[in-house]
Amino acid sequence: MIWSRIAGTGSYLPERLVTNADLARTMDTSDAWIQSRTGIKERHIADASQSSSDMALRACQAALLAANLPASEVDLIIFATSTPDQIFPSSACLLQAKLGIKGGAAFDVQAVCSGFVYALSIADKFIRSGQNRCALVVGAEVFSRILDWNDRSTSVLFGDGAGAVVLRADSKPGILGSVLHADGSLAKILSVPGAVSGGKVIGSAFVQMDGQGVFKFAVRVLDEVARETLAQCRLGITDVDWFIPHQANVRIMDATAKRLGIPSERVVVTVDRHANTSAASVPLALDCAVRDGRIKRGQKILLAGVGGGFTWGAVLLEY
């Protein structure tokens, strides 16, 4: 039986660090206000010259190094992003060229903050089918470029960054199960309702969000999809060693863990260090917990994401 298994993880955060105190100098907010409502202390902002694929390249190189594999082994790239380098070609194709490889499939996935979970589930299917042997699954975002920095209700929440994993075919269990969902009727709760037409932006190019609506929906569906994924694998909450939810808001993560009955010491939280990096947030948190030694081989990790669309999903894996 063919399984897909994580062979290495990697991440990248831009050098420019913006603290809550920095934001308080330019808008009506404070460190205490932001931390009490979100748990966020700081975020990283990409340089004007950095694209999503530039950051993804750094994260993928780190993941390949951790896996002790050359880029030439990669025969599939799935790139989760809502902030691609350009309309086309895909950021995945641009990343492939930057890695110096060619021939394997490469494409983007747009599921906003659920993007990495979606991409990982898709890559798992390709590998388990026997079609591919080694995949790079990456989430990277430059959300700073789609924020209205005069709107404190959204601009304080997001940051830029990238996270990646190398997924390889293996005889040992890796990805144990996954569940994906979407409901497009809820699109207005969280969106960037803009498009390009005739060389101009039609609509709005900034993030728009109903904060309370997102909170209530996110807590409910993260709980439901986590339980659905565990049931698919015939496992229970007590079998989970680490829970890594989308790093959007510490209150959402705390409420979800409480509903699931997962102790806070088994929840990986990194949102305080990089804010909401959308599709990059789950792999960033995963890489952090792997590198600091919390996550060990043989442990079961539950990943879950929810984002605009609305999309949501979960992946259970044995690391």
C-alpha cells in the first residue's frame, strides 16, 4: 500500500517586523487592544520586491534541506495562495522555475486560509494513486498588499509569510485521512470583492470581513470537520498528539480546542509571532513545532483550516 508521508518541513518570514506598537503610531489602536482580541503581538511584512513565489522558494528550500532531498526529486508542486505573483502563469510554475526544475505538474490552489489543507489533501491523492512520488506543498501569502491600512478591524490581523512540506511516497502511514468542504453562499462574510478589467480594478481590492460572522462560523465548522476527519480514520480526540488549527485569532483557536476537548498544551499556537498569514499559517505553525522539538516522529497531528469562500477542511497525519 502506498502512503504519502511528510519528509521535511520549512518556512520563511520576511525580515521586516511590524509590532502592535508600530501600528499604534499610525492608527487608533494599541498593543493591549490587539492582543486582548486576537493574541497577535507582531507580524512580518514583505519587501516591495518580494512576491509569494519568492517567499515560497525560501520555505521550499528549507523543507527540501530538512528532507535531505534535491529539488530534482520533486515531480509535483501544489501552491496554495490568495495573493499570486500575477494573474498567470501560476505562482506554482514560477516557483518551479526558481527551483530549477521542470516537467512535473505545478498548479495553484485558491481556498484562502484553508488553502494549505486543501493542497495537502490533493497532493496526498496524487501520491497514493501512484501518479507522483515527491510533492512540494506550499502556502505563501503577501496579504499586506490587499489590506486597507486605515481599517484597524482588518489590517492588524494579517501578515506575510510562507510554509512548505515535502510529501513523499512511503510504505509507512503518513496522511491518514482528510475532509474538505465549501459553501459559496457565505462569500460576503470574508472576501476581497475586486477584479481586473480593462487594466483597472473593478470593485474593492481590499479585505472585507464580518468579524463576528467569521468567529461563529469558524468555531463551529473547525469542530465539526475535525470530528469528521477523526471518524473517517476511526480515531478519537485522545489519539491526537497535536492540534494545529489555522492561525487566525487565538480566541477562535481556544474556543475550538475547548469544544473538541483538546487541552491547550496540545494546541500549537504561533499567531502571536506572525499574525494571520492565510494559507501559510498552518505550515508555518507545523514547521515551528517540528523544529522546536514538540512534534516528534510517530505522533498524530490534526491540521484544520477555515477561510473565505467559505472553505474549510482538516487533515490527520502521522508525522
